[in-house]
Amino acid sequence: MVLPITKLPAAILRRPVVDVTFPLSKDIRRLLKDMVDTVIKADGIGLAAPQVSRNLNLAIIFLEHAGVPLFPIINPVIVSSSKETKVIEEGCLSLPGVFGKVTRPKKITFEYFNLQGEKQTITDDDWIARVAQHEIDHLLATLIVDKFDAVTQGAELLPKYAEHKT
Ligand SMILES: [Zn+2]
């Protein structure tokens, strides 16, 4: 089932997430399936639970075009990041139409749990590193609007997504 994607300024995108426990509940398994349907429908490359209104510490990475089978990352943590950085233009399903340059470490090592609750470690300096950092940011309530070096497209849409800080 395709779920509605939460867009800024929705407060859920700025709320802390809660770790997922194992074995996965029926609810979480259903959620993961729905997130897969949702990311495919939205033509995205990753989706974090807060983007479908759930404050849970999980995301999915969908890089089939880069030859990587879809996989969920549950309770992910970045354990090391390279000093070397890379600037790439990024967008986000939670602020459609806006793109901008974002600087991130080129290479990272991160840990996460798979569906079976087994700890996995990935070191990557390409697409997985990029998307994992973007999704893990979501789980830390950080969005690309906080990180743009420069907005390259859709700057006129930013007021629509702006949060009212009180
Ligand atoms: Zn995003």
C-alpha cells in the first residue's frame, strides 16, 4: 500500500525516533512493505520512517538503478566517515521540487540491523554512502534544507516548506 509522504513543515520530520525491537512486529513488517511500495511509486532512492509519519528508527534504501537490491536499514548508526568530502546535488521526497548542493563525507562505514535482527556493516564511497547519510539524517531529524551549500532548483518553493520557529 502506498502511504502519503510527509512534507515539510510537518512536525514529525523533526521529532526524535524510537529504536525498533526484534523480532519485528507484524506492524513493522507491514510498514516496511508499504514503504517499499511508497518509494517505488514516488520514484525515490530512499525513504525514512518519519517521511511516512512514523517516528521509528528505520529507513529503506532503493538503488536498483545502481545495481543494489532494495534493503531496509534498521537502527542504523554511522561509525566512521572519511575526511574527504563530496558535493552532490540532492533532493528529498519531503520537499519535492527543491534541489541543492550538499557536502557530505565521501566514504562512510555504517551499521544497521537487517529484517532478521542481524547486525550488518557496510563501507561504501558511492551511492549507498550518499543515500544512507541522507536517510540517517532523517532519523536524526535533519533535512537537506539544513545542509544546502546552494539551492540549485526550486528556491521559490522554500517558503512553502518553511518551518515557523517559535
Ligand atoms: Zn529525504
